[in-house]
Amino acid sequence: MPERERLQIELEKAQAELDQLNKLLEHKADYAIGEGDPAIYNWEFNLAQRRRAERKVKSIKEALQKIGEGTYGVCERCHGEIDPERLKILPHTTLCIECARAGRK
């Protein structure tokens, strides 16, 4: 499957997840118990999930833009080629494995 098509499918899934999380967060629950209330935990968890989904949607859109520009698969840090196997696993990654590892140190 071409990379653009694969990313488009992934974008649709990520956007659907984001839409679902936004619906869950439309109405804030009444926190009757206070600290330790499971509703508070669920709210915070869903907020974190929404932030993650927003970042994923953004990074997939950026990857699709890079395909259009002809820069997809080029590391943003060292400008080397990102291993195609890495792109199969993380199609919206912007760093080669060496730069990603260096960034974690």
C-alpha cells in the first residue's frame, strides 16, 4: 500500500479517536466525592488521551504534507534517510533511529 494511502487511513482512525474523546469530554462530571473520585480519574485520563490523539493527528498531517513536498522519510535533525522499516512501524516519525536515540539521552 502506498505510504500516502496508509497515512490517510491512519489519520482517519486517529481523527475518529479524537472525535470520540471530545464527545466524552463535552460534559464534565459532577465530582461528588472529591479527591480520589473515579470520575476525576476518568476525566484526567481522557484529557491525556485527547492530548495524545491531537499530537498524533498533527504529526500525521505533517507527514502527509512532507509527502507532497517530497521530503517524507528525511530526518529533520541530520537530514539523512529514515530507515523504511522504521517508517513502516512509525509512519509519522520525523527522526531517524540514531537521532531519536540521541534525543533521549
